[in-house]
Amino acid sequence: MTSKILREKFIRELVYENFNITVDNVTKLCGYEDENYFVGTARSSESYVLKIINKDESCTPDIFRGINEAMETLFSSGLNVPRPIHTRNKDTILTVEIDGSSHVIQLLSFIHGDIFDDVIISESNFYQVVKDMARFFGKMNKILQNSNPSHQAARRDTLWKLENFTLEKVGYRLKYVEDTELQENCHKILTKFETLILPKLGKFRRGLTHGDGSAGNIVLKKLNHLDCNETSYQFHGIIDFGDTEESAYVFELATLAAFMKCHALELGFNLNRTLDACVAGYQDGFPLNAIEIENLDICVKARLASYICSSFLYAHLDYENRIYIKRLYESASKILKSQ
């Protein structure tokens, strides 16, 4: 089913038959592991994202029921996250045959707004958005820890999980990093992380995490000022729970801080102020304890190194999507080389 027309026809029929929703238009969205589609209806206020999960992870459909359960918990708590849409059979996922393989299907509400990655923003506005976003992440982690949603999603154990950033599990990825100096930096950080952080895992608070606090997953809302021509934004919501799994909450903050520092560098903003905004915001939503604060810096470096190793490997395996996969490589490598 490679034809664009055939794929759109398939999605229209699938959504109507299983969710009782009449589709007006279908647009493919960015992604490289899963297929994502914007699904519009005749009513502009009712839009959705349809996700076709890759065939490997579709082998464990209950994990995605668990992820949907977590999103429903957050949505019902008043947080602006995608809301899973139930099928006619009252389930939150489908499993369908596509091109001879079984795939999990999710239909989620679409959050309207501007993606953080795509906007031109002033420096002061940037720090405020980062702080508000980090506060949201803190609130989100606190809700998931206290609500104790299904452990189906907690069974997931991917190599993106920072706990798995070890020589034994991901050391082979270092050879794909073409820059020799950067490869050495990543190796040093990996060794330090494995030696100093992993023995403390039992002292870090844990629970379900979002797992990918990058600017591409942050939705902003444009503010209109009648008294000036400057455009400003406020934090609006978070999308893409595709990396949700159980992990240490300090790793959630480390991932957020690492990617926000990358975004700040791309925009020419101050990295220390960016980190401070991340920490201050998260503290407001879910106060860090002493051991989490003490070890955050190494965890941020570990996430940057983990991203670099992963991006080189996946760009090698998926050449067609290499630009999307390595979109933060330049900034991440500059940050690591400067430390």
C-alpha cells in the first residue's frame, strides 16, 4: 500500500469504520519509526492524529494501551495532552494488517498551535516558555507517580531509556560516530555515567515518563498584542508520547534540559539560563530532591551523548530520514565538545 492515494483511502475507511468519524482530509506528518497522519474533519475544531506503530513494537499492543491510559489520566487531570479516541468497541487501540504485517493503530486528539521548533521567538520569551514547559513536565510526572496507572507501559524497555546507556548495551553504537573527538567524549561520558550514576538508580524517584522533551514535541500558543508588533508565545501543550516508559524522573528532566540547551544554542541564547529555567520550572511542578539535583549535570551530558550515538546509528540504518534523525546533532556535539 505504497500509493499516497491508497494510504489516504485506507485511513478514511479505517477511521470511519472503527471510530465512527467522517474524514475530510488526510496529511502525512513527520516521523521515521512510526507513520503519523493529521486527520481533519468537516468541523475544524475536531481534528486528530492517527499513528501507525511500526511492526516491531506492534508485537506488544498492551504497551500502547498502557500509554493511552497514561494520557487519559493526564488529560482528565487538566493537562493539555493528546486524548486517546475510543473505538466503536470501547478500546483505545486497533490492530490491523497492513502490507502483510500487524500494526497497532492509535487515534489521538490533535492539539492546535505552533510547534516550538518552528517559531521565531525572543530570548526573554524563550526562557519563560522553557520554564512553563518544565513546570508542566514536573506536574505530569507527579500525576503519573501518584495515580499509578497500568503497568503495561512500564514493561517497555527500549535502548533510548537512559538506564540502558551502558557499554554492554549500547557501546557498539560509538563506532558509528564519525568525529573521533566526539566519539571519545561520548565514551568518557558513558563510562562516567555507568560508574557514578547507575549505582544510585535505587535512590532516584521513578515512574512513567514522557521520554522526549524536544522542541518538536512542544506546542505553543501565539499571543496577540494590540500595543506592539512583536509576536510572543506561551506554552500550550505536549504531544508525542511514543517514547513513554518507566524511568527515573531525573532522567526525564535531563532529557528535557539537554534538548532545550540544543534549541537555545541554535537560537543563539544562553545555555546556563536555559538550564536554570528548566530546573526552576520542574521544581515548581515536582520538587527535586538533593540526590537528583546533585547528579543532574552528568545525566544531561549522558542524554546528549546517548542522542548522538543513537542518531548516527539510526541515520546509518535509515538513510532516507537521516536529516530528520540527526536534526540536533550539530548543537548536541558543540555542547559536548565545549564541556
